[in-house]
Amino acid sequence: MKKLYYDSPGFENELRALADRPGYPPEIEPQVAAIIDDVRREGNAALVKYAAKFDRVELDPARFRVTDEEIDAAAALLSEREKKAIDTALSQVRDFALATVPRAWSASPRAGVMLGEKFTPMDRVGVYIPGGTAPLVSTVLHTAGIAGAAGVREIVAATPANREGKVHPAVLYAMRKAGVTEIYRLGGVYGVAALALGTESIRKVEKLVGPGNAYVTAAKKLLYGKVAIDMVAGPSEILVIADAEANPEFIAADLLSQAEHGSGLEQAVLVTTDRAMIDRVEAAFQRQKATLPKLATVERVEARGIFLIHVANLEQAARVASAYAPEHLEIQTANPEAVAAKITAAGAIFLGAWTPESIGDFCAGPSHVLPTASSAHYFNGLETVSFFRRTSLVKYDEAALRREAGIVECFGEMESLAAHGRAGTIRVK
């Protein structure tokens, strides 16, 4: 855990270093590229090989796809409480997604001219659901659930199996409820490569979405161009802005919620205007930490990824948060909306003391697949529009073309594209 104070020497340099964090270690790219190349060349054989190597499960191509019988059996293994939680969260995610479906439009900005846009759902989308340290049931809802609301016809999921070749029943139940049409027990780099490139048994997808570890993130980056992707995201992170009235127990709990994810590379940051809050949060952090089952995981993050920062005022807090561009931003101040108005980059903002980041992780509505590692400066979180193809519409009548054909001809001359100019003028001679 590191403490930074705005009136200390080197404060600004420390902040710049904190904001300049990689999404994944670049040195892993050659290893990832080699796996992708194997999947491209060997297809199913590579998947069999890497399932045994990385997931320690013996698979043959006939067992890649999860059967309907396995999915049917999953519901019986869950409690009614678990099924209700999944069903409720899915309903709320879908409600938000449906409210944000892009709509076709057209307008006539000039006489004889019609301009507009149409939106068409993608046909086949791949969702990756991590399963290394825990079954990420909620990620199914926040990827496939949104794709289904967008109208995607084929939603293809890849997720790692355990050593018996089984997928967690809660994940299977959530996938069926979310409308997943194909489920493959394939994880990590080889799993996303199979979706992106296709094999003898798996048809390739048009877009690949969903979070993953550093290797999955690197794979998505390297596969971009062969397939569309949502974003290049790294380990999970949270930044909390707090004033003197904030509850240190709440803040500590929220910092710990990100520290327990499992990679050890997560970050949790407090930015506060109250110097005394730093010590109060640290004390609460230590008390709560000791009660968590994933203590070793938390302590790995604590050693390198917990930062408690004192700033002069909320204006400076907003500047620090915007430069950091966190995946999750909590604002626990007297007027959180006023602070939020000053934020220029964040994956998602959680307003007020009664809005823990974990409500967004599970059931609030917007997707929890969000940009990390400062990429909120240029990436959006996963959203309904992510699953649509946008097409612009242009229509001119004769009179409108006659008015603007001279412009077409002029640009053709300037850009040495004579045929372009002629395509306009030939119609109005």
C-alpha cells in the first residue's frame, strides 16, 4: 500500500507513473502469437493440445461443444435463490440494453437530399467468459445478455472447463437464459483464437467480446483485424473520490472488492480531500482484509496496487481521476453529481455512498465489461450498439446533384481522381 500527498516532492511524477499502466505485460505477446498460429494451422488438434496443457482436461473435438443435456441438468444443481439472482440481474441488464438500442433515422438537410443511418445486428458474435479463479456468471449476462437484446442471431460462448471437462452449472444456466446458442468448453488464448479464426468444428465469429486475463487480452489485440473486438482491457481497477464525510468502512470494502479478483495486478485507488481519511481507510482495510477468504490474493495486490492519495480539493481530485481514467469510479462526496460533471474519462461512474461498484458488476444494468489501464480515454464500455453494424444512407435527386456536381468535379481535380469527378458531372451534362 502506498500513500501519496499533494504537498510532497515528486507528487506529480508519481501520478503520471500511476496513470501510465499497461493493460498486459508486452513480453507475453510472442507466446500468445505462437498459440494463435497453432490454432490457425492445426485447428481442432491445437485445441485438444492446449486444453490438456493449460486446463488439464482431456477433450476430443466431439466434446468441445456443451450438450443440451448438460445445460438442462445445470438448472437442477442451482438453488432457487441462485436462479432468482441470475434471472433478476439478466432482466435488469436487458432492460438497460433495450433502452439503448440504436434507431434508424433519416432527414432532409437540403432540398432533394436524404441522409440517414440504419443499424443491423451482427449475425454471429463470440463471448468469452473467464473461469480461471471463479465462475464469472455475471459476465455471461453482461455480454451475451446484451447481444441477445441487440438481436444477434448466433451467440457463441467459450469458457474453460474444469479437469472433469465440466462447465460450472451457474454459468450454463445463465448462458441458456441469456440466449447463447453454442457453448464451447475452451478457455484462454486457444479458446478465443478458435472463435476468431474458426476450426473444423467451430465457425468463426464476426466479433469477439468479453474480459479475460493478460493472455486473453493480448490474444484479442493480436486477433484484431481477423475479427472485431470490443476493447483491449487489462486487470480490474477502481478509483474512489471521497471527502471528509465519506464512510471509511464503505471505501475499504470497495477497494477490497477489486483487490480480490485474482491476478495480483489489480489496482485500487483512494483520492481524498481529507488527510485523516487515508489513515482511517487503511485501518478499515486491514480489519476487513483479515476476514476475506482470498487473503493471499488481496495481499498480492496490496503490495503493489493499493494507492491512498491526498489532494488539495475536489477540483484536483477530478483532474487526478480523469488522468487515471479508471475502469470504475466511485464518488463518495456531499455532491457527487457536481464532481462527476468534471470527470472527462472513466469506464463507469458510481454516484454516492449507497452505490457500491459491485452493484454495477452484477445487476444494475449497464455492462460491467469496461475499459481499463487508462483506455477509457479512447474506448467505451461494452454497449448495445457494440453488436450492430452501422450503415449510412445517402439519396440525391437530380436537382440536388446538379447543385453539387461542381463540388464533386473540383475535388476530383484536386485529388487527381478524374473518374470521381466524371461520375458526378456525367449525370448532369
